[in-house]
Amino acid sequence: MKLKRKNPVLRTRLPTLPPAARSRVALGLTAAAALGRFELQHCMQCGAVQYPPREACQHCLSIELKWKADAGAGELLAATVLHHSNDLFFRERLPWRLGLIRLESGPTVVAHLHARVPAAPAPVHVTARLDRAGQAVLVALPDKETSDMAEDRQLREFSCDPKLRKVLVTDGKSAVGQALVRALAAAGPELIWVGYAEPWKKFAGFDELKSIPQVTLVPLDITDSKNVRELAAEIGGKVDILVNNAEHHRTFGIGNRHGVETARAEMDVNYFGLLRLAQEFGPAMRSRGADGLASAVAWVNLLSIYALANFPAHGTFSASKAAAQSLAQCLRAEMRPAGVRVINVFPGPIDDEWNQLLLPPKVSPAALAAALVKALREGVEDVYPGDVAQEWLERWRDNPKALEKELSS
Amino acid sequence: MRASYDGVVLAAPVTVPYVRYSIRSAHWWLARAFSLLLEKSSLEKCEVDGLTVSSFTLVPDTAIGFTQHIGVSPRWLDHIPLGGASGVVALRRAARAVQAGDAEVVACIAGDTNHVDSFRLTLANFSQFARDAVYPYGAGGPNASFAFLTAYYMRLHGARPEDFGRLCVAQRANALRYPHALFKKPLSLEEYLSARPIAEPLRLFDCVMPCAGAEGFLVLAEDRARAMKLPYVHLLGTIERHNAFSADPVQMRAGWALEREALYGQAGCGPQDMDFVETYDDYPVISLMQIEDLGFCAKGEGAAFVRSRSLTWDGDFPLNTSGGQLSAGQAGAAGGFLGMVEAIRQLTGQAAGRQVRAAKRGLVSGFGMINYDRGLGSGAAILAA
């Protein structure tokens, strides 16, 4: 199946965004949604759950409020279909369905309402999603998942589902790259371009990749500015989702290797490679943020949990990933006006040759790929796949200094 | 036992004629209202020693800044940013100030401008909750919130679109006899029902039209009004109650339901004694809620009530006799004054062409500030000739 694409001769609509302004306290909802979580404010004194976010508990006035996961179960009390809006983003997307929902945890919330939710009263499952402005909104889904749920016109505005879209994976040579292509192919994209450096060398898995019907292999070396520019000129205006998984990984810190050549090679792929891609593919994707149903939607960076805090045994690699993360934040800000989401993936050690000596648990390429596809479907912004990544994240959120000490001991 | 309002009266109802859009600022509209009050009462500027101001678009100014704008030096001043509850609340504040001698003559004014983009800007910045939890959903402002209330009310109480339409149609008939109403054409039930949907189940004529305008009245001692030969009305009772029933999942009642005994107790009369009612009517469902909460019928029977009564100025339940905001237009905070100003006109025999016969008592109700999913402010006053 193919989505009908816009006649390229016609003017492409300029992207518009839903209202992005939020109070600082409301950004707690966004912080959780960026990780794919739906959290509400809980009062630590009296246990009350409240929404919209407040600076104090509306029951006992305590200021000890914590964001905690909500199951999202609720009842649709009333629904409306907007046929009018004062906001440009919604004017272009009318009619638009909204619901008023009583959560089992207490609060009444306004939420975007999935088309498959029947008339009130009806059970719903409420989640928090990032909208095109990168801010959290609540979305009420049918309480039972259906196979075509992701195709809802409204839901698609919040997700970056690869289904029927065109995807570029920058490195098909690595185990992770091949797992990614397999997982993405199963998600029903229209096509996948798969980059591979040094095209004169046949690599393991080449034939299998080539046999996937949606796959087109394209020579791509992201350390070669000319190569990146030429590929962007050829396909940049068609890429809906760019997955930059190319990375260079060697294991050493500072003292046990002389010279900067290896560190520079890591930076050239992990940091400058991202910069080259962003400069060549970014503008075209930004211009296609509202290009019909199959518009440009997402840019995915394979970073590393080591970007949060340096792992001295892989010290220069950590530094290059930290640089890449910082640049990805810049890219995210620059892509936001177009509604194109920048998704950063922070895996713990991947079960590949460069982590040979690390003790398990290590995340398998297949699990990493599955987490990435799930993140696209759910529109998550930051992904921490695997047990190690989750534990690092919790340690880092709890006390960054403690994590630094733990990693260096 | 609350102190009575004996000896304090309302006079000089004024309206600065509404327009759909204005290039003037709120200051212009409020200054016009103040000027009309002086003209109507023959008072000098310096004789008005108390002032309340209500406005959304006066920002960044408040009442204090406005005093310098119009060159007055009141010894009693209040800024009342309660939207549709402003009229009742301004009256309550002013009446006590006059009774206590803190001010002799209080001008209560409300007004807003409406530039082509000011409604959108007001919505986007209406409240922190609206900005965080409503505006990002495309609804911005009250349409979606009232669509939810209306849908829920219909489901719970079996109200039909025709019931809301009946109210809108009757108010339009009233508006045709009110010279300042922006809507000048009759409205039939068929036109109401076939109008385009705005936010289902709300149709075009369920929604007020934002506009520019201002309203005002004076609160002063009865002796003073008599000496000035100003027609005036008495204040029998008032209430206000805010953020009531906050645990209700959907707003089906508001502060009136908690305070109506206090209202009628203070006024020494009951709902059956009202010759007309001015509800706050930004959407018809809210009028039904007020009719119920203020004791004209039981909860949930509002639709049956309006079905069984004739709602025009000459009917057996005159409601929103100047057309209400639905037919006169919603001039921002002045919408919270529309019913009060009309009630003073009715009770002083100044409602030419739509005068309720032998009107002795009237009830005015206010409702305001859709902060998130419901209106927070509510108030009511009973006035008597």
C-alpha cells in the first residue's frame, strides 16, 4: 500500500504547530511524555492526584508534589467534535475530536480523542504524547488495542509511525543497522534507503538486506561531506524518517593510548557525521514538515548511555557521544518549527564486538531496533532501551555526581 | 444574619453601543461608559468618589492605572477581574462601601475592546490552566468546554437541541426590541437547528459573538439618588460563591446551588416572586443550570421548564429581556454587566419596547471565568423597584 503523495509541482504547505506555551510546572507532563510515560502530580502529604499541574496540592496545600505514573484508565464523560478553531494548526486539521475524561485516579482531563472511542459513556485509556510542538498532550485511546489503531488521523499527528513512510538508515553494515532495517521493514514503510560505506567491499548480511523488498542500498559514508551532499541532493526531499545509526567505537580512555587519531575518527563519525547529515538533510526535512499524510516526521540519533556520564573504559567514545547529544539538542530546536521530532536513543552497552569484554546484561541489536520502532510509533523523544540504560537513567536522574563516581571506580 | 442592603440603591444604567470590531482600546470604551454615567446622573467627575473597573483587554493596566487615564481621584477603588461574575460582585463590593460610608457614589463600569485578533489572544493567555491544559487542544476558550457540558447535560437529563434553541430564539425576539443588540434579524428554530456546527453539539447560535462595548451603573445612597431625582432600584439580596463543587467530574451545578437559600432569605422572597430573570448566557446550557440552581425548577428539569414557559419579554417567564449576550453580543467583561444594566432599566421603567409589565422584582445572575473545564465564579442579586 502506498500513501497518495502530494503533487510535487504544487506548493508545499508550510508547517504549523499546535500551541506550545506551557507553565514551567506543566513541563513535568512533557518531561515524562518525552520518555513515553504518562505521569500526574501526586501529593506526598495527602496522596491526592491532581491535574492540571499546580504549584501546591489543592487539598492540603503541601508543596511536596511528585510526578508519578498513572495507569490511564478512565471513562469518557463527554465528547465534542470541533468544527472551528482559532489556532492555525487545528484549523488545517478540522474536524477534530476531543473528550472530557474522568480518570480512575481522580482528575477530569481534556484529551484528544481517538476516532475508535465510541460515544460517551465509554471506557478509555489515556496516555501522554508529544505533539508536533514537542509538548505533552493527553490522548484518549480505545481501552482495547486494535491493529489499525495507529492509523487514526489525529493520532498520526502525534506519532512518527514508519508505516507508509520513507526511511533512511545511514549504516547497514553494522549488526545494529541490519537489525534496524529488519524491524523497520516489518513496520510497513514504503521504502528504506540503507547506506553503506566503502561500497567496493561486500559485507556480511549484504545479500539478506538486498532481499528485503522495501530496501534500496545507497553508498553513504558520513565522514565524506561530498558523498553526504550528493545523496541529500538525490533523496533528501523524500526522506520522512532519518535514522542515523552510524558510529565509530573504540575502547580506550586517555592514558592507555597515544595520540588523537582514534578519538578524532570517533568524533568524525559520531559528531561531525551527525553535523554533516543535519546540514545536508535537515533543511529538506524541515521544509516537508506538513507535506500531506506522509510528511517528514522524525530524525533518530543512535547515541549512548555514555553520553550522560563518561564511562572511563570507553572514555573518548563517551566524549564523542556527549558531543553528539549536545548537537542533537541543537538539531531538535532547529527541527521543532517544522514539527519534525528528534529522537535520541541512549542504549547501554550493545552486544557487539566493541563491547566484547563487558559483562552482561547487554542490549541485543534486535531489542534496540524494536525499542526504536516503538519510540517512532509512540512519538517518544528520548529512548533508553535495555536494563542497563534504564538503570543508568534512574541513577543519573537520582544523583548525577553519584553516577560519575560509580562509573570511575 | 447578614446585614441588609437598606439605604443603598442602583441607578443610571448605561450602555456604550456595541460594535463587532473596534480599533479603540479598552480605555476608550471604559471612558465612554464613565462619561455616560456622568451625563445620565448630571454628576461632576469629582462627585463620583468610588470606582470599580472590570475588563480583560485593559491589560497591562488595571483600575488604578485607569484613574490616571481619565483623571479621577476616587477614595475607594476596586478592580474586579471576574469576567461574567463581575457585575454582581462589583455591586456587592460597591453596596457595602456606600453603606459603610467609604464612598458616596460608586461608578461600576465594565468594558472591553475587540480588535480582529484580540479574542484569539485573550484565549491563548486566559489562565495558566487554559494555557497548559485546554488551549493546546485546539479549542482555546470556552467552546469545547461548553460543548462537553452541553453534551453531558443532554445525556444526563435528556435535553434536546430544540430546548436550547427555544431559549436562543426567544432571546433573539427580545433583542429585536433592544436598540443596542448587534443581532438585528429574527431567528427561527429551523435556522437555529440548521446552523453550522461549531463544537458538537454546539451550533453557531449557541455561541456568543465577541464584540466591543461597555456597560455601567451607579451605586449610591437612596437619599442621594432621591435628591438627585434619579430613578433607582433597591437591592434586596446578593450572593457569590466561587469554585463550588470542585469534585464534580463535570460541571452540572455551580455556587448558586449552595447559596440560593441565603439569597432568597436575605431578599425575603422566593423564585416565584421574580417578574423577570437575567441569566449569564454565554451558552444556553448555562442558563438552564442557573434556572435550576436558583430554584425555578428541580435539577435536570431546566429543559422541561423552558419548554413549558414563554421566555420572551412579554411571556410568563421573561428571560434575558435585552436579548442576552447570545443576541446582544459578548463585550468581554461587560457581558457580566449586561443583565444588571437591563434589570435596572426594567425596574425603573426605562426598557422601552420590551418593558416587562408591572416589573417589581428581578433576578440577575452572573457566571464567569472558564479557567479550565468549568466556570468558577458565580453570583446573583435580587433587585426591586
